[in-house]
Amino acid sequence: MKKLKERWGIKTNFQLVIIFFVFSITGSSAVFAAKPFLSFIHLNREQFPDAFFWGGLLYYILRISIIFPIYQILLVCFGWLFGQFKFFWGFEKKMLRRLGLGRFLPEEEEN
């Protein structure tokens, strides 16, 4: 745990527990929050035939690609609610840059 705290720049074990808690509730909440949207756009498993392997794979690829942005938004929101906005915003910026979406982020302010 010490290496993880150093890597993430966390000072206390309590802060680490809060961060783990935010990660855990965000995953469940993203799937729960995505259900009404998936129903609204009529994306359900029955629409993809079982006869081919690609039907199920395509369904899950679409489902994950819809849930992923919801997860990212909720992660920052829950981070803010639990007083860890700075950590999660930095986490999001790093992830967006790795995905090649860093150009959509505001420029970094120099000190």
C-alpha cells in the first residue's frame, strides 16, 4: 500500500480508502445509470442474433462503449462528492491523454 500511496500522491490511509470506495461505487452506478439510456435507444441483447459469435461480441462492445463515458463522468462527480476531486480530475486527464483525447482538455496552467 505504501508504494500505491506514493505513486498516487496520497498522504493518508483514510484518503486511500475513500478513493477505493469511489472507484467501487462508480462502477455499479455507471451500469445502473446506463440501463435507462440503453433501454431508450433499444439496445438489448435480444436484438443481436446468437447464431454468430459476432452478434454477442458486437452487443457487448456497444454496451461498454456507451457505459464508459458515463463511468468517467460519474467518477469525477463521486470524487468531488467525497472530497477527492483533485485526485480524480488528474486521473481523468491522464486517462484522456492516453486515449488520444488530450486535445479536448484545457491547457495546463504554469506556476
